[in-house]
Amino acid sequence: MVPELWDAEPTDAPRRKPVRRWRDKFREAFRGVKRGVRGHSSFSVHFFFAALALTAALVLECDHYEWCLVVGCIGLVMTAELFNSAVETLFHGLDAESKGRFLGCLDIAAGAVLVAGLTAAVVGAIVFGHRLLVLFHRLPASQ
């Protein structure tokens, strides 16, 4: 009896990866954040300004919309910096010949951090500037 094609067992079928638990995925993600933060001095600057922004939001009694803007901007800058750290880590693992071709990638990643930081600064100036103007009676308090 000749075996039919659809009865044959595939010999080169791709192996299924073992299912990862959510707990393992989160552990790996937190490990990635830790690796991204360690050894990169720019994170200390970002952490300082994040703490400054959070303190200003607390002291100036920002409402929940303003808190969302401040926390969102902090997350935006930290995320951009983590991506920049990932690109730098990949770049440093390249051989000398490849590094010359991918120098622009470092500049683009650093540019993303710059854009995120400038955006956060503008949002902070709007939110905190408005709060300060209200505090010093230069603007009427919104009802």
C-alpha cells in the first residue's frame, strides 16, 4: 500500500517553542529595564528631572489631567532612553567593519531621546507655567 501525501509525517516541521508564563515574561522585562538603566549615566539625569517634575506637580497641586501629562512625558523620555540604550548595546556588539555602516543608527536613537526630552520640557513649561501664573495671581484660577 502506498502512503498518501497527507498521511505522511512531516520531517522538517518547525518545532514549537515552549510556552512562556507571564511571570517569566515580566521577569525578563524588568531585567531588561535594569540592564538598560545600569551603566548609562544619562539615566541619572532623567531620574533627577523626573523627580523634580513629580515634586513640582505635587507642590503645585496639579489636577489629574496635568498629572497624566507629567507622568506620560516621564514615561516617554524613559522609553526613548531605553530604546537608545538597546541600540547602543547592539552597536557595541558589532565588528569594526559593520560599525562604520551603522553609525547613523546611534545618532537617530539619540535624536529620539532629544525629541522626547524637548517635548517633555514644552509640556512641563505649559503645565507648570500655567500653575505658577495662577499661583502668583497673573491668571484667574479656572473654575
